Amino acid sequence: MTLYHIDFEPVGRRGDCADDQSILAAARKLSVDLVSICGGLGSCGRCQVQIVAGQVSPLTADEEIALTPREIEQGYRLACQTFPLSDVKVHVPAQSLTAPQRTQVEGLDVAAQPDPPVCHFDVQIAPPTLHSPIADDRSLWNALAEQHQVQPGIVDFRVAQILSPRLRDLNWSVRVGLRGNEIVALGSPAQRLLGFAADIGTTKIAGYLVDLETGQTLASQGLMNPQISYGEDVVTRIDLARRSSADAERMRQLLTDALNQMLDGLCTQVHVQSEQIVEAVIVGNTAIHHLFLRLPVIQLGLAPYIPAMRAALDIKAHDLGLRLAPGAYVHLLPNIAGYAGADHVAMILATRIAETDGIILALDIGTNTEICLNHRGRLASVSCASGPAFEGAHIQFGMRAAPGAIEHMRMTQDQIEYQIIGGGVPVGICGSGLLDVVAQLRLNGVLNRHGQMQNHPRVRETNGVREFVLVSEQQRPGQKAIVVSQLDVRELQLAKGAIRAGIQVLVESEGIAEQDIGRVIIAGAFGTFIDVASAVTIGMLPTLPRDCFSQVGNAAGTGARLALISREQRARAQAIAERAGYIELASVPGFQRKFAQATFLG
Amino acid sequence: MTLYHIDFEPVGRRGDCADDQSILAAARKLSVDLVSICGGLGSCGRCQVQIVAGQVSPLTADEEIALTPREIEQGYRLACQTFPLSDVKVHVPAQSLTAPQRTQVEGLDVAAQPDPPVCHFDVQIAPPTLHSPIADDRSLWNALAEQHQVQPGIVDFRVAQILSPRLRDLNWSVRVGLRGNEIVALGSPAQRLLGFAADIGTTKIAGYLVDLETGQTLASQGLMNPQISYGEDVVTRIDLARRSSADAERMRQLLTDALNQMLDGLCTQVHVQSEQIVEAVIVGNTAIHHLFLRLPVIQLGLAPYIPAMRAALDIKAHDLGLRLAPGAYVHLLPNIAGYAGADHVAMILATRIAETDGIILALDIGTNTEICLNHRGRLASVSCASGPAFEGAHIQFGMRAAPGAIEHMRMTQDQIEYQIIGGGVPVGICGSGLLDVVAQLRLNGVLNRHGQMQNHPRVRETNGVREFVLVSEQQRPGQKAIVVSQLDVRELQLAKGAIRAGIQVLVESEGIAEQDIGRVIIAGAFGTFIDVASAVTIGMLPTLPRDCFSQVGNAAGTGARLALISREQRARAQAIAERAGYIELASVPGFQRKFAQATFLG
């Protein structure tokens, strides 16, 4: 029997799989909840997974029945029929999971007067005759001028391609979606005009379907970013994209497919057609933005980390492969720098820190943590390479915030209490859980200021590495204990040190002290679930009164929605990107020392 | 032995082919000059033809070697290896012909001050550094602002996709092609900015490569419109397109391929890259325009013949599949009506009749003949269904103006002289030849006013139809005599009657007489080669002093070039389309009687 390493993405669970063990069995052992109705007989066809890397056993006859040729070509397999022949990386599509993964769509309210870029006009058109053989575009503009005083403009090429039959099918009574002077959609007068906003994170995507005229969010959905299969962090993906344009194209296609799937889901939720979506706003970090648009990334991946495009962009949805109204535009908010992207601009927009007089810090914590300081109207940003520890990567029992993850922990003397996502038995530890564990160990003296693990009844040594037993073998019969090792603590120290050093650089560059900060806004999916006290305890965040901190959820998603429904908000986003100063940490003298200092536990 | 009908396109030669006769043999019999280096052994692979309709013998082993799988899939065969099993229609690609077909690219001079829509700016950019990590788009706009006072605008999406590597490859010294506020091209400072103009006719395409800054035409090329394989006239093609979107797509693809092939040829002629072409102007009749853009044509094919789009359009070359600069636009001049398209506007623009005070008539004669009357500043147009007789279709020995065609003829008593395109032996009669023949027969009393053929030594009867022997069997040993039959004369009468009736409708609608016309401008490929005296003799054109007439060649091509190099000319074209009245002949009371009258020979 040979043991191989197996990595389930995007759930982020990793472990061993014997060569005589099916991928379904490995998934169960690692508590990845794959659907399996037939119980592994190969007959229900539900436990589909995609083999992203590594060798596996040949296709079985059952699989040839259950999978389409296209799926087979794309590496799809039935987990119950497939055995590893090497280390493997497995992508688990959302529909193959029994319990959905937690993604973050909630955020600040969308508090802006709707002033959408696309407006509707209902017109009644006189049909042409032999004596008045007026061209269809002309008839439409005539009716718009007469009935709404709209001056003739242009018709989107793809709207032009459907104009004539559509006018006739709708009996010459239509609703026109007008963007500036361009007709981007043409439907029946009964159809509402909708918008789509998305925040594409490195690991998660949050999408929103919005009524453009009321500004109301009709539906929202979270999804994992399927590009994770190509790399946990954007640096890996950039590297891959610049080495292989085929991989770059595949990553783009994966993302586009995911967005289209999300669009379908959102439209189904509220019983509308995707053709009613006449405008979209998409935000993401600069790398995601570039990979999505197939902009070159080689100059982004190497110092001095230059974005190809900083300006806001309006690109036809058609050119991006998104299924919206035929002439719909996708608006991409501007980027600030190579590691401060449109999502950062959206976060600044949604938190309104740019409009406040005080000293405010706003952070979006993740694999990269972008931080913006507003010092009496001056905006400055940094981006910290906080690494994937918060997502559970490089942590022995780490996992994403999925069912079974320990998300919070308290320790009173030797007594340990924890909270598990979805209840049930613990499977691993997610980022917020790890933060709590390290804070509690520090408070209880199990860790010293340098993060070194001290002697304690729950501390033991395995293969020369100290580890703190969170859930013992006795508590998980037949399974390994869940531990936090000295190495895990080091990983967290690096992550939190990067953030704290970034805050210090910002504060020092403005000639102020951390204690001058009046408010700290913590945005982002991860930031929503962390215990702020723990973050302060380990020194990730400055020691400030508890009521200085607020956790606002997905602010980038809110910013995207603001820019979707309001041209004024879009202009503000533009102004933010123009105003925001950016400090490249690598260019700050003595930054490495500052960073090393910041890794100490508070 | 069975005889099948064979039709060689686009050369327009038709005849019989026995089932034991190869297509190469049939081509030779019908004087279609197919290349055949090996003499029909199947080894040289040069006699490639495309079987468009009908059944033929199976593929031979030689063909499997000579043809690519894609060619085989597209119906390509070696003419020497292929035998008919039914009536067949064969497309002969230009490269399989020994002598090129005559197409018309010459026209009026391009007399306008260049004022091109795309201008160039050379900039030298400061490369980014870690201390000044400016995004590439921003660096470019900064340089444009500092060095040329150009305000920041937008970057075409596909230019954005190459921006970063291009700046670095060119060592930060670039030539920017700016169209309004949009960057559409980015090249080295040594590269001239070029434009492409094309007049796409129902049967022929004329293309021009133009230096945008000097306005000079650098190269021109004529090509047959490959859509001919799908139908001689636009009505057939519209009908096909509305029945089958696959056929519509194939017709579009054929045209796009032909234009790309033309672009390659033009660029090779003057040693430039197609990426230097930063703007194109394309004109064609409304049906060609719609088929090229994949606009719906069903409403165009049925009364009241409504264009989907009348307005001028700016469409990205990328969206049309044309290989120009990444952000280049294709400008399509406006249409006037379903049967008066952008080519008519271009013709009016080039002939400048709209700017003249007198009474001027301009005609573009072809399968459809568009006529515009300028009556002291008022423009009115008609379109006449003159039919394909001028192109040699429906004429027993008719053919297009290709080598071997009798293009002119004079008769003195019984003495006949004719002029053959390319010299050599006569093969058939093209449109201008037929016009001369009918005029000469009328002048010599062989035809009466009604077009009836009278007794004459050269007139005989075959299968109950009278025919005039132009080239006897004795003059073409082993081949049939070349004759003009009573039926051929009728076809020409219909064609010329349609044109004359159109002129009469225009004149009457303005309350003037034909004799008031001060100038007649005859445009178009066919119009260039006709004998005006013959056209007047048969009553196709009004009887006016000879010096009233001028033949200007491809005026639509000239108009396209004017609109290419000058924004002012483009605005004029727009004004022409707005001003031009259009009379739908089908709506004119008593038109049928007028038409019948007009078929009489003068």
C-alpha cells in the first residue's frame, strides 16, 4: 500500500489517501461532504469531482455512462470509482457537496440614491409601410425623440443584430435600455432593468442581483473562486499565467463559467431572465482583474509590480463571455496599484472613509491584506502579503470556513470550549479559530511573546515539533487528534506581522501614532468572523478601545453595488483611485526589521 | 453517357458536362482557364475547385494527398479527379485561375484634404520604478499629456491586452493611434498609420490601402465576391440567409475571408503589416451590408423592404473578424433604404452631385441599378431591379467581363467586328458586348422597335427561337457558334427598361423632363466599359448630347476612400443620407406600364 497526498479544493482539506482507497473514501476521511446517493456503487453519478493534478486509475464503464465526453475531457471523474496513482489535487464542484461552504455576501447597506448608468424608456413605434419605408433603427429613434425627447445616438452592434425581429415580435411596443446615448438592451415594457455586481476575491466570489431603478438587492450568492485549483494565492496564478497562455485562458474561462453559473442561479432565484441584466460592476484585486480580462500579468508579478491598466474600464459583457443583455457593459472600477486593486477602491467607497475628517483605518484582511489610512482627507494604502494562513493553508489542521471547522475557541485554565461551523464534530481549524487559539494560548501563558510554546499538560512533542492538543484522540475515536503546532503558530505570526507592519508604515508615513487612530473598519469575509479582542491580543491590530473597531462584512461587494446603481458613486470611486497614495512596502527602508518586530505576540 | 449542367462561379460560365468528363475537361471546354501544371494527372494539386452544389465522384487517393482535411470538409476537390454525378455548381478560387478576372478598382480621384479619424502621436515614456510604480496606462496618458497636450481618454480593450509587453518591447518609445479619445493602435514610431477602404458589390469587391495622413492610395485590388456561389443576386442570398442561419453565417464568413485575403495581398504589395491599418471604411448595398454584419434580413427581403439599420456604424474590426490593428474600427456609411445602400451614398459623395446647383443624374449600373437625381439641391433616389443580364447571366453565351468575352461589337452592313477581353478567341459575350450587339442590330434594322428579330443573312432559327450568329461554327472549329438569341434580347430589354423607367420616375417626381438633365454620371464597373452611344441607342439612357455623359469608374470605392481619410467627408456622407429622398418604385402608381413602355428599343 502506498500513501499519496490528496488536496480537495476549493474546500481546502488536505490529507493522505492510500492507493487502494477511492477518492470518495479519502473525502469522507477528511470530512469533505461529497454527495453520494448510491453509497459508492458508481450508479448515482453524483460524486463528480475534477482531477486537477496527479495520476489516477483509468476510467470505468460506470463513469463512461455517468459522464459526458466533454466532462471526461475536462478531467471529471466519479470520486467512488477513482483511485490515486500519485499525489492528486481534486476540485470539488459546488453541486457535489452536501453542505455548501460559507461565503460572505453580507455587507454594509447600499445607501445611495439610484442614479443608474442605464435607464429605461418605453416606446410605441409606428410600423413601416411601402409609402413610408423607414429603417427600423430610425423608427426607434424617432419614437424615442417624440415620446421621450431622447436625441438619436448609437445602437450597440449586438442589439442591432436583434432589433428588427424584436420590434416585430413585441408588436412595435418596446422598452429600451439606454446608456448615455447608446441602446444596450431592448425588451418588453414589462421587464425590469437589472444589474449585476460581483466582488471576485482570490478564494471567494460574492455576487448580487440588483434592481437598477430602486437600488434594491434582489438576490445574492456566494461561490468559491474556481481558480483556486490553479493556486491558493494570486502570485502562483500570475506565475502560471505568464508561463502558459493556455493556463491563463483556462483560468479566465473557469472564472467566466463560475460567473455565468452565478448569474443563472441569481436569475432563477427571482424568476428573471439574464437578458434583463443591462449593466454589471465587477471588482477584484489587480491580479484577479487582470486574469479576468486577459491583461498581461508578467509585469505585475515582478518588481516594481506594475498594473497594465489602472483606469476604470467599460467592456462589453459579450467580449468577456458573460451572458447579460446583448449590449450590456461590464464596468470595472479603477485599480490603485499592483497590489491595491478595484476591490480596495470599492471597500474605500463603501466604508466612506474618504469622506470623513478623522483618522480612520480600513482593512480588508485576506491572503493579501489591503489597508487604507484616511488622515484628515489624505488617503494612503498599503498591501501586505499576509499569506494563506487565514484560509487554513500551511496549517496542519487548517481548513477554510466550511462545516466542521473550529471557528472560535476559549480556554479557561485547562478547560477548552470551541464553536464548530454547522455544529457536529470538529474536522479542522479555520482562520478565525486559529486566531482565537493563539490569542488564548498567549493569554494563558502557553505561548510566550516570541510565540514559543511552553510546557503545559496539553502541549506534547511529535517528530520533534511541539503541538497543543485541541481535540484529543480520545475525543475523536479512530482519528488523529486536532492540534496546533509550533509551526502553525509561526505561520500565524508571519501573517499577523505583515498586517501590523503595514499599519505601522502607514501611520509613520503620515507622522502620527497608532494611538491617534479614531476608528478601525475591518472588512472582508475573514474579518467578519474574527474575534477583534483576539486580533488585538496577538498584536495583529493596534491596542485601541473596543468600540473603535467595527466589522462590516463584504464592503467591496457593497462598493460594487454602489457603483452599479449610481453614476455619482462611480465618479467617487474614480476620485478615490486618483487621490489614494500607495506605498510599496518593499520600497520602505527598514521594512524587514519592522516586519520581524511585528511578528511578536502582543 | 449522361449530360449534366455545370456552372463555374464566380467567372459565370455555364454549360454541359458529361458524366465521363472531368470538371477540368468541362472547364477547358467552356474556356474557364484553370491552372493545371501536371495536365490532369492529379499530381500537381493546382486545379483546386470547391463543389458548392450537386453530387460528384468520390475522393481519389491523389486528392487525399493534395488536399488538407479542412479543405476536403469544405468541399474542395481537384478538378481533374472529379466527375459530375448530377448538375453541379463549382466555385473556382482566384488562385486556380491562370488569368485573373477583370474587376474595377479605378475611379475618381480622392480629392479631399486628409483629416483622418485616427491620428498618430509619438511618445517617449519614463519606465516605472519601485518608488514610482505607475500603471502602464497611466504612464502612457501622462506622456501624451506632457508631450502632446492630449487629455486622458480610454484604451481599447484589445490594445489594453497588449499594452504592457508592447511598451517594453519598444523600449518605452511608441506611436499611439488615437481616435477621438480612444487609443486604437500602438506601434513603433517608424510605422505609418494606414486605412482600408472597400466597396463590396454584389459580384465584385474593390479594396484600397490608403496612407491616412497623405490620403494617398498605396495599393488597390479587385476580387470577386465569393458569395456569388450562394446566388447571383442579393434577393437569392437574402432568401437563403433568412431560411438558414448556417448559410447566412457561411456567406458572412466567405466575405470576411475574402476581405482578409485582400488585406494580406494589399499589405504584401507595399510591404506593410496589417496591424498598421487603424481604420476601415466599407460600403456596399443594403443587403450586402446586412449580410456582412449578420443583421437580420427577413424584413429586407419582403415589402416594404426595411433595413434593420440605416445609421452609419462604427464597429470594431475584431467583432467583424477582420485582421486590422487591435482596436481599429470599421466605419460603415449610412444606408438610405432597403435598395439604396451605403454604396449609393458613397457614389453620391464621390461624384459630388449633392454639391452642385444644376440637374444631375448619377447611376451605378449593375444587377441593381441605383440612380440619384440632384435637382437644384434636392436629392432623390430610386433602385431598379435591372437583373443579372449585364453580368452575363440568363444570356445563352453570356459571361462576366473575363478573358475571352466579347466586350464591344460593331456591324457595318453584314461586316462584324468585335473586341475580346485579353485578345485570343471569343468564348462568350459580356454585358457591354451585349449592349453593343443589340444597339448595332437595332441600327442595322435586324431588331425592330419592339426588339423583334427580323430576317437577315445572319439570323437563323434554332428550336423555334431566332438567333443572330455572331461567331459561326466555321469560325470556331469543333465548337458551337456564338449567337445572340431573341430571348437574350428580351433579357436586355428588361434590364434596360428597368433603368430607363427609374430615370423617368425620378424626373417626373421633380416635375421636370429628361431633356432638362444637364449631366449624367455613370458609375460602377459595368458602367465604365459600356459604350454610351449604344446605351442611348437602345434607350437605356435618355438622348442627350454626348458630352453630357461621363463615365467615372468605381465611384463608390472613391467615396469609401474619401470617408476613410476625412472626417469632414464622413459628415457629408451622413448629411447625404439624411437629405436623400427615396422613391420605392413598387409604390409608384402605373409603374408597371411605364416599365413596359421603357423596354422598347429607342
